[in-house]
Amino acid sequence: MKIAMLAPTIAPLTSIGGLGDVMRDLSKYLVREDNKVVVLTPDHYGKISKISNKEIYNFQIMYNGAPLNFKVLEVIHPTTNVKIIAFSNEQFNKLDMWDSVKYEIFSEVVLKYLEINKVDCVSGHDWASGLAIAKCHDILNLPTTITIHNEAFKGPIVQYNNFVMTFLELGVKFSDAFNTVSPTHSEEIKSIDFINEQSNLKPFHGILNGIDFENYNSMKITERMSYLCNKLNPKDYGYLENYGPFNALHVKPKIRESWLYEEGINKYIEQWNNIDKNNNSLSGTDVEIYGKLNKQNNNVPLFGMVGRATNQKGFDITLQCFSEILEEHSVQLIMLAKGDEKIEKQLGDFAESYSSNVMSLIGHCMPLTSIIYSSSNWTLAPSLWEPCGLVQIESMAHCTPVIGREIGGLKDTIIPLSPDPINSPNFHEATGVLFKDYNKDGLKWGVEHALNWTYYKIKELCIFLEYSSVKCPEHPLDKGSPLECMMKNCYNHTLKNLSWENNNSVDKYKGLFGGAIYTHNFGNILCKIYGK
């Protein structure tokens, strides 16, 4: 199949967040499955036009009666070799990445490009592609799909073809098939009347996201950080070593010691902030540091949290929960976030209040995520809702188990520790803890369940652990401990079940596209035949 993917962002060229990672990796693995893929995307802030490119067209569109001239640039993605078509106009480029006007204009340039370059199917992603999908279906008569990455963001309400709808709703309405990014979430959003109605009219699926395990796992930390930083060699700032499930128990504490206690992370951030991020293809912002982690010992549990600073990600209940946890347990917490200024301030203030045991890093710096995952004993993912989420998958790829809420993609990706590990032990497969209620008590149960069975109650598990590892461990970081078992599970589970290479999601996307083509070409005929 020849597929045009409409990508609002794509990592690492214009990406901030998981959507760009999915656009990069899904297109890579679709090509690997012998599909012809072209990624259509805006030239946000002129970033793509600053790298090697070929101008293949120069055409004009009309927007609100005014002519706009666009350069159409062909670029080869620097890591996947997938062809990217970037639409570039100086005023258009300067618009905010999520300005709805940008995507009204984007819909017109996509239409113009696909009039000239025919494809078998157009695959839109998130609300920003919705209007373009409607026009490709309605005007060009092309088979279309749209993937809902987060239904909470629908875009503005516009009038198109006698329909008054949000961008996302138009994309779903005019698609021949649609999906969201995990099986559980596909069932959750059927509670939305419009989604439920459309799911009864056309194919609707939950196709789980994945990660590119070839490049994103604990065995590739040094390469990944060096590539993303471009000018920064991470080994200049602290101890760093690629590791796997066989030696995570020994390497992770060394990374934590060097980067967090000996303050390698402070020196790194100082240099990171000096990089001119507007003049290269690196996505990121400066990072502000609040609080610090004083050295205690590497047996003190460290919890990490990475995510957009939004209400969705559970920062409110995290601060409520840890205001109690820090008083009742000897633990530490490190957070990396960027987004809502109010939440950013709360994270900074919290770290300053518990300085020596809490550090908040406010900014977007992808290389630091690997340091946090590798240093932490547990990662927090207490989302209010979560279509899929990549944080928990990335964490497990670094041999770090996850405490997450039992919803959406978190439920579909984390194998939870048994609520009763003595009578129903599952340390041979568990990769985290799942809790149900979205409040501080729900999260606190998850945190204390993790602490109990990987730190405090190891002796109670001795019969099971002796059966598994011959010798009963005495300390949390001993060989054969519950935490080591879960570290190994995390890595292996991610490789076998959550990577684009192995999770069969690429085949499901091919089925989605094939279903859209079939529905588009034959659906009306079948409806007439069967009277539907």
C-alpha cells in the first residue's frame, strides 16, 4: 500500500511529546513491512528547512481569500530514512505548533499535494489532521483513517460541508475507519455518544502503541543521549553505561549515585541550557532545577515521574500522596515536566519544601528521561485517563517497574503485581502495580504495595523466592530479590509484547488501512445490497 501519514509533529525534528515518537516509529515499521509511506507535516518554526532538503514544488493556495505560497520540501528522516514532505511558508511556520489556523491551512496544502501525488490511503493522526482527512475523503475521494491519540483535545468547532463539528469529529465523520491507541481505551471512549455512533457505522479499533526497541532501551542509553544531545557527551557529566536485565541491579545504582547525588545532572543541565535550540533539529527547552537529592544510600527507594505538566497526568494526586509518603517512609522523588505554568510552580514549590528528598526539573529535555528511568526504582504513572502512554513502556524498557492507574493503555501494558503476593505470587511476570481510584489514597495504596513487596516484606516471600532463585535475598537490591525479578520482567515484557517489532500493531494498522480502502470502495454498494 501507498500511505500518506498526516503528522502534526515528528520526532526528533519538530516533536514535543509522544505523538511525534509514534509518527517516527510507526512510519519506520510500516515501511519495513513493504509499504510505501510518505509523512506530510508542517515545517514548524522552520526547523525542517534548516536540514538537508530538496524543494520539489512551489505552489500557491488560497486561505480566506488571500494567496499563500508554499515551498514543498522533501526530506529523508535522519534515523528512519522515511520520506518526509514538509510544507514551508515563513508566516505559517511561525504560528504556534498547535494553532488551529495552522491546521486549517495545512488541510489545503495536503489537498494540493495529494491532488498531484496519489496514494491508496490517507492516515490522519489526532485532531490537527481532522479537517485534512475530511477534505481528502470529500474532495479527493480517497480512503481515509484517523487515529485518536487523545480525545480530550478536539480542536476548534468549524463549519464544513454543512456539518458544524470540531476538527477531530470531522476527521472521524469523514474517515472510512478509525482507531485509538489501546484496546481498553477504545472501549472507554465508546461512552462518548459520537464515538459510539460512528463505531456502529464503520470499523473502529484499539491498536496499542509501541516503542522502537531497537533504539529505545537500557542497552542504548549512551547512543540515544549522545544522538539527541548532539553537542553533549553524557559521559562527561556522570557515570553512564548501557545495561540490560542481566546487570541492571548493579548499574542502575551507579547511575543514580553519579547523576543525582554527585550532581552530574546539574552540570549537564547547565550545558543543555546553553544550547541554541532554535538553530538545530533538536526539540527541547531550557530546564529549571528545584530542590535536590541528598545522598543517603542506594537502598532508599527512589520514585521517578516524567510527563506533560497537565491535569491528565496525575501531578495533583502525586503531590497530595507524597506529602504523606515522605513523612511516613524514607523515600525520594524526582520529577521532570513541562506544560501548565500553575502545575510547574506547584512542582517547584513542592521540591523546595522537601529539599534533600525531592527534585523537580521543569522543562523538556528528552535525554534526561533516560537518566530518571535508569536511576529510579519505580516510575509513577497515576493518570486521570491515558489513551496509551509511552512513559510506562519507556520506563519498563529501562528495567524500571511502574505504578500506574488501572485505565486505558496503562492497564493494557503493565502486568500488575498480585494484591496478595504471599498466597498468589507472580513475581515471575509482574512489571508494576496498578491501582483503581484516582485520588491520593488510591495512589498511596499503589506506592505502599510496591514498597511492601520489594522493600519491607522480603522475608515473608522467602519460600517463593527460594523456589525461584535458590537463595533468599536479605536486601531489596540483592540478587534474586523481588525488585530484580521485576526489573528483568520489565525489559523482557517490553521487548516481546510492547515493541513495534513484536507487538503486531503494525499488522493491525495495515488491516485498518485495508479495511478503510475496502469500506471506501465497496461499502456503499454493500449497504445498498443488504439494505443497511
